[in-house]
Amino acid sequence: MRIAAFFRRTAAVTGLGLGILLGIVGVRSALTRSRQPAFVAPTVPEFVDVGGEQAARLGQAVRFQTVSRDGSPPATAEFLQLHELLRQSFPLIHSTLQRETVGDLSLLYKWEGQDPAARPILLLAHQDVVPVEPGTESRWQKPPFSGEIDGGFIWGRGTLDDKCSVMAIFEAVEWLLLQGKKPRRTIYLAFGHDEEAVSVGGALQIAELLKSRGIQLELVLDEGLAVTRGLMPGVQRPVALIGVSEKGVLNVHIEAVGEGGHSSMPPKRTLIGQLSRAITRLEDQPMPRQLRPPTSDMFDYVAPEMSWPLKPLLTNRWLFDPVLTWQLDQGNSTRAMLRTTQAPTMLQGSPKSNVLPQSARVTVNFRIRPGDTTASVTEHVQKVVADEHIRVTAQPESATEPSPVSDPNSPTFATVGQTIVSLFPDAIVAPGLMIGASDGRHFARVADSVYRFVPFVIEPEDLARFHGTNERIRTTDYLRMIRFYAQLIQNLDAPH
Ligand SMILES: [Zn+2]
């Protein structure tokens, strides 16, 4: 009897507690305010590409093979031809803006503002492209450097990454000049030439040059994230992600050293076996996962726009964070937003099948999330490998720290978001973490905010086109990019 009463009472108390908890979850979910900018109709007219001129010019830009290859000098002649195309296509820019070349092939333009007190902004893109993987040329529906326009698309290497941005920024500024635009604040346009290589020449030098001139920018807008559709599970509407930070990079060599000798009399434990165990230990003990800005901010922006059951889940992160974090950790792309990732990519042993190696080495490529550093990663690897016969050496020449997280509450973030909603009215705007690396990271030293966003729509099937086969952009999407940049410059130039 007593036991039954006890259980009844416990059940009642538990039920009451659960009821209160559900009540809190429901109320919080209902009261969560939207962080979305209000729709404002664009003032820049739609670019109707009647004569096909703008698309044709992007096609022409694609034809110059401004390819970056690691360890090879830049394709100078191709870049110079691209510069000549820019000169011929955009006469107003070249007669009004100051132009200088930096690091031989990168370009910096300055559109002088009328108000010296207004802080300048900079639009950034890169002129170079990745090579086409040898042997895959025949899989392209149109030759990769043809710049052909067909089926409503502009085809070729660079149409998504990142000649579309280069050309759309030029088109937008040329159009604004044609309208008689005189900016209030100074506007810089910068175009690196080695973003796809190690990137030590172009954009980095432009950032250093601006620093040496004492210039502090209010905003840098680089390529990076985009308007994604169908990429965020459970969200029907497109999500426009503005990258507010990018991950750092570090290569670490893990090397086992020993005697070598003939493979007919191997020791019980070989160097490669030893090295493999070190890799396994590392995979078993990765850097810790953590849901922190900007990834946590992304959920805070998207959550109020969601419906049941995701909305109560994501608006009550105080309660559900452990579940959410666990769930995100299950997928490769979402895990990369939570953790510093580690990828063993290069393996070296002996040069011959019957020779035991005297040294065996693996290169592990780390992508460092904000909150970790190259030093904390190195320390982690040393601690986990913990083998006196194995050397762990960080490779500083390729290393970059994760970039600072730009403020999603700044007036410039609001302006970029507002402009996105003007041109992509059904999109949800949110800050995000850029998992790859781009030139924007060099500008943290000269800019209050660095945002990474390209104004086009990406769907799951487009992902493989970046650096891959059949890269192409829909012509209407490209024209909207031009409109976006023209509208953004207008909006950023309005006093706030
Ligand atoms: Zn790019």
C-alpha cells in the first residue's frame, strides 16, 4: 500500500514537473522574436539582359585561364588579358576610380567618397580559378573554359567561384556610375589573384597596403556562404548565410622513426603499425565539440522562423543543446561546424615494397574552429599521440588561425541582411561559420567586420560544381548578383 502511494505521488510530481517544463518550452517558443529584417522593395531596377551583354562579358572572363596551381608561377598572360577585358568593358570605372596593381596581378580600385568622415568599405573577390582535374574534361557538358551561354546558363570554370563576383561587382559599379552616382563614403574594390593557391601575394598584400596607409574599413564583403536551399534539414525556406568567421588551418606532421632494414625480417611492431595506432588514437579522441558562435548564432536566427517540432527545440537551447549538439555531430558537414576537424591526407613510408621505412609520416590537415588555436591543436595532438618514438611537428608555413568572429549585430550586418531580403524575399538571413578558407581572413586587421556572402542560390546538387565538373550559373541568378551589388552599395552608402 505504502509503496503504491509513493509511486502515485512520484508520478504526480514528475507529471507536474514535466507539465511545467513543457509550458516553459512552449511559452519560450511562442515568445521568441524574429530577427529577420523587414522587406524593403529594391530601388535598383531588375537587370533585364536584353542584348545578353552582361552574360557574354562573364563568358569572356571565363575564357581567360587564370588558373592557380600550387607551386607554379601565376598564368601572367591570362591575367593581363582579363585586365584588358575589364578595361574595355568598364570605361567609366577606369576613368573615374583610381586603379593600382598590387603583388603584380591583384587589383585595387578606389572610388573616392565625398564625406571624408564616413568610413570606407571594400568589396572583395578573386580572379583566379582552380584547374580542371586532368581526365575529367570530357565530362563537362560545355568545355570548361568556353564561357558558353546555353540553356539559360553561363558555363565554365569560375562562373560560381569566383569570376561571377568579380564581373558582377564591375557591372554594378559601372551601372551606378552611369546613373551619375557619387558615393558618400569611399568604396574600394579588391581582386586577388592567388586565392586558390597559398594566397601570400594578392589579397594579403592589399590588406597590408591599406594598413600601411592607416585605413580602417567598416566592412569587407568577400565570397563565402550564399543563399542555401534544401541544405538545412527541416527548413523549407532558403537560408541566406552570411559568413562571420572562417576556420583556421594547420598541417601537422606525425612521424615515426626507426631502423629500417629488409622487409623479410620485420619487427613485430613496424613503424607504419605504430603510426597507424597514433592516427587511430587521434580519431578516437578528436578535439572537443562545442556549440558556440557563430554556429549557435545561426540557430538563434533561424529558429524563430521554423515550425513544430524544430521551433520549440531550437528556441529552447538551454534545455536541448546536448541533443542538438549530438545530432549535429553525426553528419560530416554539420560536425565541421562544431569541431576542429582532423583529416589525415598524406602518407609516406618506404620507397620500395621490400624495404622497411626508416621513417613513416602522415600529414594531418586540421580545420580549426573559432575558440581553438594552432597552439591548442598542436598541444592536443602531442597529448593524444604521446609516444616517445613519434615526432609531432606543426607546419607553421601553411597555418592560419581561425578568423575573429565579426559582429552579427553591427549596422553593416543589418544592411547586408536587408539587401538580401530585398532581392531574396523568402530567405531567412543568418550568420554562419565558413568551413573553407578565403581571402577575407587577411582583412580582419583592417576592417571592423568581414562578411562572406555571394548573392546566389545554392542547392544540394550545385555543391559538386564548386571546384568540380560542369560549373555553371543561371543567367537570371547572375543578373540578380549585379542588382544585389548595386543595391548593396546604395544601401551601405546611405547614412545610418
Ligand atoms: Zn573562391
